[in-house]
Amino acid sequence: MSGESESLESFLEKYYSSMVQKEFGNMGVSVLEDLIKGVRSIYQFIEPSICNFSIVVFKTLDENTEPIHRPEPFILDDYQLLTQIIDQECIIRLNANGQLHVWKHHQIDLSFLSKIAVVYQYNNRQECFFANSAFQRVPKLSASQASTFASDTFDELLQALDAYKTEQVRYSSCPILQEIWKESNRLFLKNAPEHYMRNSLTHFLKIRLRNYKEVRPEQVIDDSHPADIKVTWFLTNRLALIEIKWLGTSMKPDGNIAQKYTDYRAREGAKQLAEYLEGNLQQAPIHITRGYLVIIDCRRAKLTKMMTAINQRDGTYYRDQEINFDPCYHEKRRDFEKPIRMFVEPKCI
């Protein structure tokens, strides 16, 4: 991974050096090199995909220049501390002594700042470099990445979950997931099918996600609750906790109904995941953790225990019916991804 980072830095330095050279000469190119390395270091501890605000990073040509006089900045000696303080619009200055100066909820005129510094800005998944009157956008090397300078972690996981939904879940195409059904028409689930779902998704993510990650089922978050799946990306401070809840009707071996879970079960899962995330904050305060609620929706309309087949209307009744969450943890918490519902199609007559 370090080789890939060095190669990317070399490419980007060459890509922007002509612009900076034209505006600021050799001194500007040297500052650009430091800025690119600094931005990559910053994104080891800030996850841009969850930042819905602007991030400005700059380094001045003259170290003694003070472009921002008020308010007083946070002064950090360790990049790792960014994890705990960056939660809103910010400006970060790189200093020659290795310190970071951070201004939160502060804005500055980039046309002014770029006359005395090489400036980088991230805003809504778009990135630019500024030097004097010139600016240039950063090309996307991967469509899934929020930033070219950050590791592809949470965005890649979202893409993988979407692929799992369409490729494996919709028609129970995964051999492991096929084991959840009591009968071949996919009307009733077996009693307690959770472990099949967990094993299916774990297996898929181990194959789908790229290198430098570990995917493990049932990871303890606190004294009494395990998360269904935990994804850890090596050489980063990113963690993902995945909670799986199923909706539908399960049947005992004797043919009687075991459980019938409706949308309330999804809301319980959301509350449970929020509690896991709170517990994880205490256990791993310097990690950036994101929670994912995966809902395997196997509900069928007008289902009775004697049924062996179902028509199209009743079988797909819940396919497009989204679940209302209250509270909406994904809107209240920055670490809670919007719940992902995966409807499983029955075989219809």
C-alpha cells in the first residue's frame, strides 16, 4: 500500500506542478509536494465520505505569514487528534515544524489565501488545488472514492452491499442464503435463520472487498452484545459494524409459525446499532467507525401457514414499501449509514 501511495503522490505532484510552477516558481512546487503529503496524512484520520462540509488545507510560501489572525486555532502536534475534533467546516494549515493549525467553522476567501499559499479544498466529493489566480480540479481515479487522497473504505463497502443486494439476495442466488428457506417457493423461513444470513454476507464481503481488510462475524462491542459483522481496514483507523435483521415469517420443523417479524424489527435493529456505535466510541475513540443496518426483507402479504404458493401481487407486495424509522439515526448520527433494505423475491405463480 505504501508503494501505491508513493506512486499516487508522484503522479499528482507532476500533474499540478506546472500550474504551481507557473504561479509561484520552484518554491511553490516544493510547497505543493508538502501539501499533497499532508492531505494524504490528514485523510488517514478524517473520512471525507462522511464530511458534508468544506475542508481547506494550505501551506504558505513564507512560513512567517499569518493569513488568519482570529480566532485562535487549535494547535495539534499529532495528526491522530484530527479524528476527535473535525466535525464541521474547517481550515487546516500545515507548518514546517510538523504542527497543524486548525480553525473550525471558519471561512476564508480562497482568492486571497491562494496569493500567499498553495491551497487544497474538498467540498461535496469535489477537490481542487489553487495557486494564485489559477486552480485545477483533482481527477477521480476511482468513481467510488470521495477523495483521490483517501483510502477507498466506506464507499467500497457501500458498493459491495449494493452488489450483494442485487446479485445475491434478490433471488437467493447465494448457496449459503438458499439455506434460510423452509420450502422452495421462498415463502417461509426456517426457524432462526440468522446465522445463514450472517455467514452469507461475511463470505461475500471477504471476496468482494479488496486487500488490506479483515471481515469477521459476531464481534463483541460491549459486555453483552456482539455485532453481526465487523470490517477492519488495515493501515487505516476505519471500522465498520454491520447489524443484520430479517423481516418475514419463520416456521418450525413441525409446520407451525415460529416468528413473524414486521417493520418494528428493523426499528429495533436501528436502536441496537446506535447503542453498539456508542459503545464502540468508548472502546475505540481514535477510530472512525460507521454503522450499517442491513435488512433482509422476506415479508409476504396474506401469508398463512397452509400456503405452498403465492401470486405476484401478494408475493411482491412489500418490495417497494420502504420502512419508516423514528428516530432516524442515520440523520442524527454522522456514523450511521442510511439503512439498507434488501427485498427477497418469492417464486410466484
